[in-house]
Amino acid sequence: MSDIPVIGVLALQGDVREHLIALASADAQARPVRRPEELAEVDGLVIPGGESTTMSKLAGLFGMMEPLRERVRAGMPVYGTCAGMILLAEKILDPRSGQETVGGIDMIVRRNAFGRQNESFEASVEVAGIDGGPVEGVFIRAPWVESVGAEAEVIAEHGGHIVAVRQRNVLATSFHPELTGDHRVHALFVEMVRAVK
């Protein structure tokens, strides 16, 4: 059996291509995932940034919401960035009408907490478990985590707010490391996938 994990990127909306590139550079076999049968073939999954309400609705339309929940409950490693973080939360503070989450991390998130599109920014973020200095994070209409439960581990903060969390096989960042060329967060996730493969 190959030691190269197969990691999908949920390709309903968002910056799919950048994640595929980042995963490939971190020694994973990366592929887009749109349908339940494609989800069944991967060892782990990235839920990219995008618009969380739209992604939630598309996941429902493509019949992906329940299979996603089942795989997360069964222990499949998942990494969510920005909108992906929102989808991995157990609770959203200000959900749009009909917005659902996959769950996986015992946390409450606030959508668009860092401001609108024109208030996007880049910042250096110290992430626990990642060597080599701070990670460059791009924050675009980014959420932050208001609170976490006992099992969730806060691994990064910025400006006094929680911006990265891990709970067992599930990882989430409110920023986009895939847009910077620094693929260390993806490498951490690939190792998480390899550990349970």
C-alpha cells in the first residue's frame, strides 16, 4: 500500500486549485471531490474557503452533507480554511437562514468577524505544532472562534482572537495558508492523514 495519502478538496466552490497545489507540494495525491462516491475514495478532505452559506447549500444539493458528517464522525481527517472552518464548527453565532454545518470541532464561530472583503489583510501567525517560525496567513472576510469546548485545542491566535483549532483528526484555520506559497499547514494535515491511513 502506498504511503502517499489521497486527499480530496471539496470542489463545490472556493479556492480549490490552490489547495490541490499545496497538498501536492506536501506529498499527497490531491483530487477534487464533488460527489459522495468521490468522497468515499479519499483518506482525508480539505474544505476550502469560499462563501459558507453557498457551500452549505451546494453540499445539500449535491447530496454531500450527510456523507460528510458520517465520514467526519467515523474519524476521517478534515482540514477547513475560512468558510471551511465555519462548516466544521458545531455552532455558528450568526448563521444565515438555512445554513448548516458538518461539525467535527466543538467550537462556536463568528462569520466575517475580521470585517468585509476590503478589510482583508495578511499576518504572521504562530501555529503550535508547526516549526520554522510563523505562518503567513491571508485573512479574507475571515471568521474567528468565539469559544471552544474541552476537547478542542487552540493552536493559534491573532489579535486576541482564536484563528486555528484542532480536535483529534479535524483541523481548522480562519486564514488561507494556501494563498501564500507556505505549505507547512498542509504538510501538518498530510501527516495527520498519514497517521490514521
